[in-house]
Amino acid sequence: MRNLHCVMYLLRPPLFVVGLAAWLCLSASDARGQAVDPADPFGAAPTSSATQGQPQPAAPSPTNSTAGAAAPVNNPVNAGAVPTAPPARSNTKSVLDALMDGGIVGLLIMCLSLVSVGMVIEHALSIRKSAVMPEAFLAEVEPLIASGSIDQAIEVCYDPANESLAANVVLAGLERYRGSQFGFAEYKSAVEEAGEDQTGRLYRKTEVLGLIGAVSPMLGLTGTVLGMIVAFNTIADSGGMAKPDELADGISQALVTTLLGLIVAIPTMVAYSFFRNRIDSLVSEAGNRIERIMMPLGRRGT
């Protein structure tokens, strides 16, 4: 009976309503604590009923949270742009710089090239028909010999303006003819000896070109060996871990000197062969012409 009075006491309208209202408030408070805040996308930890009455620390403001780091800026214009590399520095060498990579050997080869050019110009001026057998001299001395004016012909040969292979050969034959009792039989041998001597002088002039053409590739090969020695020394100094740019100096010297040697040797040998063939042609033509001019001397002895 007492229990029934207690239950009735608890179920009285005012107390029941107050208890139900308190329970609904606690339930609503728990639901708000578990809801996701739009400003916090990762969600906040639910606030337990035990800590609802305690003060909660304030959330950091946006200004304070970004004070130490800059917030990422999403620029729609640059979003798809591809970053470009900075322009590479130009390392292109000039022709003079490339030639200077040859070192001392390359300098020697270039000096030989200058000598070769000078000799080619000199040979082009001296080894030609007008210099070997000038037509004016031959036309002047031929009638003198035919008429027997040996002294006048000798004076014409001594004229410095007529200095040439043909003049020296004709002079040797005329002097032998005039100075010997049997000159009509000996002048031919004098002409042949003088012709051989003059021809030998022309050939000896071209030997400089032949020497340059033979030495230039050897100097280029010497530069190649020196450049490879430099490259291998670089590898040894780096413990076998040399970079390509460290080996570039030695390899560049090797290639440049080889190239310079070939550039000088090839045209020099071509010029050497050309001038020797020209000498053969001019000497043969001059010999035939001088033989016809000196022929009256042989007929006088018969």
C-alpha cells in the first residue's frame, strides 16, 4: 500500500512533466553536440554530458590559424599552366675559341698553314710559262743566234729583265760554244747540264710544300695523343668518376689538332703535286723550244 502511494506520488502531473522536460532537454543537447559543424568539415568530438557545464576553449580564429603559413591560393587561370624551365645559357664557342683549344700544337699547325699559303702564292707567280720561258726573250735571242751574233745574244741573256730558266740555259750553251774550240760539239752537253740544274732548283722550291704536307698530320697526331693523355689524367685524378665536362678539354684538344693537321696537309699536298706536274710540263716545252733555237750552232760546225 505504501509502494502504491509512492508511485502515485511520482506520477503526479507536475513532477512527471518536469522530469520529461528535463530528459528531452538533455537528449537535444546531446544531439547538438554530435552534429557536424559546417565550419569544421572534419567534425568535432562530441561533448559528453559530464563536461557540458564546464567552459570549453575558444576555437582559433582564421587570422590566428594562418598567421605562420600562407593559405594556398587557387588561381583558376594558372591552374593548368605547365611550369617552364629557365632559358639555358648559351655555351656555343666561336671558331677562334675552337682553334685555341688545340694548344701549342694547334698553334704550330696554324703557323705551317701560313707558310704553306705563302709558298703557294710564290710558286703560282714563279712557276708559270711567262716566268720560265718568256716569249719576248726567246723572240729576241732566236734571230741573233741564227745570224751568228753570239756576243749580242749573250748580252741579251745577261739582261736582268730576261732572268729565267730559258735565259740561263741558253747562256750556258752560248758560253760553251764561244769558249771552246769544239764548242759546236760541246754546247749540247752544256745546255743539258744547265737544264738539269735549273729544273732541280724548281723542284727543290716545291719541297717545302711536300714537307709541310707530311709534317702537318704528324703534328695533328701528336696533339691527339697529348689530348688523350690529358683526358686520362683527369679520369685518374677523379678516381674514375670524371664528369663529361671535365674530359671535354682533353678530347677537344685531340680532335681540334687532328682536324687542323688534315686541313693543312690535304690542300698542301694537292698544291705540291700540281706544281711538280707544272714543272714537268714547262721544262719539257722549254727544252724543245731551246733545242730549236740552238740548232744553228750545230750546223756551223759541220
